[in-house]
Amino acid sequence: MKVKEMMSSPVITVSSDKSVLHAAELMDELRIGSLAVTEHKEIMGIITSRDARKAHPNRIVADAMTPDPITVAADSFGWDALQVMEEKGIERLLITENDQVVGLVTRDTVRVRLSELLDPLSGLFRPGYIQTIVEELMSNRQNFYLLFIDLNNFGKINKQYGHPIGDDVIKGFSERIRSLTMPDEFICRYAGDEFVIVSLREEDEIKKLVQALSDPFVISGVQVTSSVGVVKGSGDPAFLSLSFREIVSRASLASSTLKKIQPIAAKFANFSEN
């Protein structure tokens, strides 16, 4: 989900030489929480309703605004924009396109929109998130690895221990995936007991990740193992012609093959070179 799908537009502005009272009244009238501050038609800062409350109403906007506001491109992903706001401790970002400010997005808005993509049990994103990432990487002809992780004997776990324990296994394994991956990797719960990771690591590091994911892991007293199928995405035209569905199918079939070979605890995935 791109920022341009979440932003509010157009951006309402106020001149830097106007009074703070004027800015506060304008925000109140329009029922918005911030204004972009302009000087000679260029955006110089941003003033929020909180800034206005802290400043004397007779001061000018230039004295109360936050100068040099942080911006992100309209084609940025929502999760990247949220990360910027959380790292910088800010509530709003101005959105730019072709060096022009075209909108504004708030942290609350991004959180709400991204929550629509979250799986409530695992806390991971749903498949649409990974599909967006894969399609973006392919459009940029960027190499990547897609890992399809399928828990072994999950149906038996549900039957033997009950569905609440099965839910604990899904949540616990989701946490394990988070602990083994890096911030710049992409994860989703694909369906049921299946997960997908998209990574830009080198092949040696991917093998280590596959090993770690495949090792037995105890959750709520239940030993859990997984089968991991891996597909290497490349800039080769043959690969770029594949759909997201076809790529996931390749990785899924690789994990299924492992289940047949080692039904209890798979150790390594077979790497599919397109």
C-alpha cells in the first residue's frame, strides 16, 4: 500500500507571517490538525494544533512552526513512512511528487490503513503485502529470495492438543520468524500454517536462515518443525514473466517435496533456480 493511497490532498497552507491565532482558527474551522507553512510560495515548515496551543496567539506562525519538515515520496510504501515517523518521533509527513508537495499523511492514518493488512492472530501482514513487495522488486529487476515456510504436522497438533494450542503455535512461530529475520526483510502469514519471507540476503545467509527456521522449536510444550521451500528471484526475463501466484507455487511445491522426504523435521530446502 503506497503513501499516495493514504494521504489527504490538497495540503492546506498558511503564510509564515500570519498570526498563530489565525492559524489556530483556520485549523479549527477546517477541522484539521496541521497546516503547511509557506513563504514566497515555498513550503518552509509545518504548524500543528499542538504547536499553536503552545505559542502565544499574537506570535507569527514562523516562530511556532517546525522548520524543514520531513517529506516522503508519494510512491513510498506506507510501512516505510510509518517507520520514518516512529524513528523521528513525528506525527505527520508531507508527501512529494516531482519535487512538489501533493499531500499530507498522519501517523494514525497510516497505522489504521496498515492494520487492514494485518493478520489478527499472528500480527504479521497478510499475503497482499508480500505480493506488493514482490511485484515492486520484479519491476525494479532486483534479485531476491522468497521462502515459503509450512509447519509440519500442524493438523495433528490441532487434533492432539486442541485449536487453542494450535493458535499458540501460530503465534509462537510468528515470533520466531520475527526473531530470525532482519528489519529490512518482509514477512507475512500466507494462509493457515504457512508463512512467506522475502529477503535480499546473499545465498549463504539464506541457507543459514533456512536452517534456523527448520530446526525443531518448542511452543507451549509442543515440538514444532517446518519445511522451507526457496525460490530465487532474478532479473531474467523468463522469471520476470512469472506472476506472484506462480512464484509462490514454486516455493510451495519445494516445501511439499521436503515434507515427503523428511516428514518430521526438514533441515534444508532445495533451492529452485527459476
